[in-house]
Amino acid sequence: MPEAETIWIIGASDGIGAALARAWAARGARLILSARSAGRLEELAASLGPAHMVLPLDVSDRASLDAAAERIAPVGPLDRVVHLAAMYDPGKIAELDPEIAAQIISVNLTGSFHVAQVAPLLLRGGGQLALCGSVAGYIGLPQGQIYSATKAGVINLAQSLRAEMAGRYDVRLISPGFVDTRLTQRNDFTMPAMVAPQTAARAIIKGLGKRRFEVHFPRRLTYALKLLSVLPYWAALPLTGRLTR
């Protein structure tokens, strides 16, 4: 029987992160659960059993992340670090609060950079670092606003890391479509191909167990957006413009 994995999930308090925690715990993994909400993390850990560690943190605060890493180090090398923490504020660019926009950049993009620097210090050789982009980062879409821009940055960062860390760590990119979470529940438009967090968790675990760089789902949405993203601008921009009408 293979030895149980030790996995650090950042952004584990609800949504996809919590669903991943439940699925991996059911497989016998030892988990380190992080997010800003200590109360939700404690509730989740209590439901999973005594073998798991709770470490509240804020990925936009480097000192917070470094302090968590110091506590994790004695646990031993990690097999995986999965970073899912994100902020989202739907709306058009002109309507966004500049301070909230800055926070979204700090959490989504700068936070991913912090994790990319800290995680390799804790991973075993060949261990896995998975960053969470989004299909919203494939191409600029109406109401994608600053969130989409940060996710495009995370995609680029993961691509760079994959090359930079080749042979030492297994860098992966997770690109979800619409998942029924507290973030997407704020949207006021029809979201195609919506999936439940449990479905997303199964897709991520299956994908991270394979060799492909990117885990993306649901395919009926992701392939359409991938096609849109590779079209020349004269063809793609009129199509994206239709989505505003």
C-alpha cells in the first residue's frame, strides 16, 4: 500500500478547496489546511479527523506565509502544495473600487508569486506545486475585469515556473470553468457548464495524477474558450463583444 501523501491546500476553507480536502482525506492523505478564515478551517478539520493541521494565513501578506512555512517545515517534506486562494469582484472596469481591485491583484497574482517562492522550500524532490488560474484568464471577456487579468498572470507565472523548475519540481496549472461557489454566486449572468465543487475536486485529483501540465474542466467550456483565445483578434474580438449584448 502506498504511503499517505502530505498535502498543503491553500484556500481550503470552502468551495473547491474544501471539496479537495474532503476527497484527499478520504484517500488517507495528511492535510495542512490554510485560508484566511480560521473558523471555517477548524470546522472542516474537525469533520475530517485528527490527523490534519490548520494554519490560517493571508497569501497577500508575505510574513503570514513565511510564518506558516516555518510551522510546516518540521512536519517533513510535502508531496503537494495546491494554491487555490482568490478574490473576485464582478462588474465592469469603470465600476470597480480601486482599493478592491488592488486587493484582488495582491491576493490572486502577488499571492501566487509568494507561494511559488515559499512552496519549493517545503516540497520533496519531484513534489508537486499546483497554481490555480481560470478559464477567465484565457482571453479578456466582458465583466472579466481585474480578476481575469490576474488569472492570465497566474497562467503565465505557472508556465514560467514549469520551465524554471523542470527536473526538480512538478509544476501544474489548474484552470476551472464555472464552479458553484460563493464567488460565482455573486454573478448576475448565465454561467454555462456550471459544475459542483465535488465534481471540480474529482477532476483536479484525476488531472494532477496524470502527466499533463494543465488540468482544465469542464471540457465542453474550456475547449471553446481555448479556440477563441487562439483566433486572430479580428475574429475573436467581435465574438467576445457579442457577449455584452
